[in-house]
Amino acid sequence: MISRRTFLQAAGCALGATALPPLAKAAESQKTVLLQCGWAVKNIGDIGHTPGTLRFLEQYLPEAKVILWAQNTNEQVDAMLMKRFPKLEIVKGYLSQKNGAAQEAIKRSDFFLRGPGMGQSTDFMKYCNEIGKPWGLQGQSYFPDMVTGPGADERIALLNSAAFIYCRDSQTLKTLQDAGVKPPVLEFGPDGCFGIDVRDEEKALARMKKHGLEEKKFITLQLRTHSPSSPGVDDKRPQKLNPLHPTPANITDDVRRAKVYQDVIAKWVKATGWKVVIAPEVYKEMEYNKKFVYDPLPDDLKKYVVNFDEFWNVDEACSFYARAHTVICHEPHTPIMALAVGTPMMHTFSEFHSPKCWMFKDIGLEEWAPEFDSTSADKMFEILMNIHDDYPAAEAKVKKAMAYVEQRAQAEMNVLKGVIKA
């Protein structure tokens, strides 16, 4: 005979093995994805990667738990993310911190997903390989020196160890293919910012009221200048995209490009009588856009131009861009946000800044992405007026491009789903 206590213990063990409640079973089998993202807070493009990628994960991988390893956020950004994604867990810290928050989050995850960016870092690849953690890249761009020059063989080997690599532009994709990078999946996949759906209607409407702006009766623009990203900080990259000490040639470029925008502004105001907003994607450009674009304008034109005197978060920017007629920007992520909210755009790009400029060609919007230095103000204005003259057709074009973006995002998330369930 067995005692009553022994019988109950044995029964309990049997029940625990075979009759777990459905919620407990789901929790036991739930997979965890760690997303490394959130590169900066003085650039709404860098802020926008995160909620956009999280939306893709939420929509196409709803069964997964997501941890965000945020590289650089602040209280305002954290609050925005938690409001939109209340189940999100956010960790901060550095990979170099042994047993720190980042390392621990990676260890308790089933997959490490590197978010969109212009990255050359390999430390996360090495760490994941060391601990046997599968990893992949979402919406990445690379300069060619990622796979050329000293150490290229090691970097290529690391890239080959990825579960998948999704490049946000066809130029990066070709660069990796030509270098012999061959992970199980190497394809085009959209920058995560395309998935953004955060909004701050109250702030956007208040800003419009403050500046006397009418819905769909203003355009926005922002120039990217050769200026330091932060006071006293030099750009260490070989490309020196944000030099601490701009050369005379750099300044000449800024003045010439600013003059093109000034001419577009004048033509727009003359043709429509509607306003223009110098709307920042990057905090540091507020000072330089005022200096190069706004200040030289004649007084009779300035009354039609609004130069923002305060920065904003990406949720307000999206609500604002949804009410713009057309969004024009030398940076790429403001146009991405415009497309995400259904607004036509122009990306007046300079390939020098990175191959991510090809993102718009890759989704069927090549005619809205003129190269800055080879395109006259007249031609830019012609593109703008083509949008204006048949606005419903332009909006339909936005929808078609975004349908393709969504298709590629879903395909990417399906691959991720297959990897973590394998």
C-alpha cells in the first residue's frame, strides 16, 4: 500500500506533465525575439526604425514575445513605445558589460534580430555565434568596405553565419552578393521605418494651428548639410558624413543645394500660394537649414515659409506629415514616414550619404527620387507639380508602393517565424 500523500504527489506530477492549462502551455512554448534598435534620439529616422519594426513583428509574429535592446532612447521615446506596445520589454546597456542587461537578454531570447541601420558593427555577430544564438539582419545597408579591404574575409564569414540577411536597398544586396556572402536567405526587405504607425494628433494639430497651416495645403522640406552631428564631435568614419570642420568644398555644396531648395520654394509659392515648412528629420539640421535655406530668402517669400524652432518626436511628425501635401527631404526617413501615412514624397538624394538612397527605386518610386546634384530646381518642381496636378493618382501610387513593402515585410517575418520554430 502507498500513503495518501505519496499518491497525491504522484498524481500531481502526472497532471503537471499532461494537463497543463492552455495558457501555461502557450507560455511554455512562446518564443522570444530580441530586437536591437533605437540608435539615436536626435534623429526621428533613427527613432522611427523601432516602432516600425515592432509593428511588423506584432502583426506578422503575434505569438512571439519581443524584447527591445534600445541603444539610445529617452523618457519621451520610451513612453511612446510602451503606449503603442504595452507588452514590450525594454532593456538598455552595452554588449561589453559581462552578464549585463544586454547579454542576459540575448541569452534568454530564441533569436537576435538586428534592426535597420547603416551598420558596420560585427560584435553582436561574434557574441551570438559564441553562445550559439541564431541571429539575422533586418533592413540593413552597408558601405562596400564591409566586404572589402583588411579583415573582409572574417566579416564575410560572419555574415555567412546569419540565419538571414534582408537588405533595405538593392545596392547593398548586390554588394553582398558580389562579395560571395551566402547566408540561407539574402534578399531585399524594407527598412523597418516603413511599418511605423505611431501618432500624436494633439501635438501635430497644435503645431499646425500655431503656424497657420491648412491640411494638404503645405509642403515640407529639409536639407542635409555637411555639419557635425554634435558640437565638438568629429565624424570618425572614412566617409566623414558629419565633419566637425566642413571644408570650403563642403560649404559650397551646402550653399548650392540650398539654392535649389530656395528656387523650388519660390516656384511653389508662385504657382499655388501655399506654404512651405522646413521640417527637421535631424536635430542638428535645424540650425543649418535656417542658415542655408531660410535666412537667405527674400522677406516677401519668408512669410510663406515656416522654419520650426523646436524639435519633435516621430509620432507627432507622422501625424503632421499625414496632413502635408508632399514631403521633400534630402534625408530618406522623412519620405518613408510620409509614405507610411499615405502622403506623396520626394527624396532628393545624394548617394555619397549611403546606398540606402535606392530604397525608393526598389519599391517602384524612382521618379520621386531625383539625385540632388544632377537635378535642377526646374526638374524638381516639375516632379512636384506632377504630383500636385493629379493628386489622387499620386496617392494611389503611394498605396501601390506600400502594398509591396508590406508584402516583403510579411515574407521576412514568415522566414523569422520558421527559424524560431525549427
